[in-house]
Amino acid sequence: MQATVSRQPLNAMQIHFLQSLQFVKTEEMYQELRQIISDYYFKKLDKETDKWWKENDMTTEKFNEMTKDIHYRTPYK
């Protein structure tokens, strides 16, 4: 994973979050926290996706037609 450098100072929430990491003492705790954060973002994404489908009156057929020319993998040569 490549880190990016931010030139902006941390806000209060970011500082609080970083300070709370001092309590993560084991790999198990780290994995649990990582899963909780991942679940949080997945739920947000799922909610936004549902909202987009409703706002665009999307159906599976419309979605399949809209994405039929998208290639998800790089072809092997």
C-alpha cells in the first residue's frame, strides 16, 4: 500500500481516531478494527448504490445494457 502525503493539518476527529489506535495491541484487535471500518464503508456504499438505482429507475436489464461493453479484465496476450 502506498501512502500519500497530505499537507493539511489533521482535524479533531482524525486526531481522536489516531489517539484511539494506541489501544490496538494485538493482531486480532487490528483485524477486528479493520473489519469494522470495512463494514462501515461497505454499508455506506451499499446505501448510495441503492439510492442511485432508485433515482435512475434502474433495472437489471437497463444496467446490463449500460455495462455490456465494459471489460473487467485485461486480456492476456
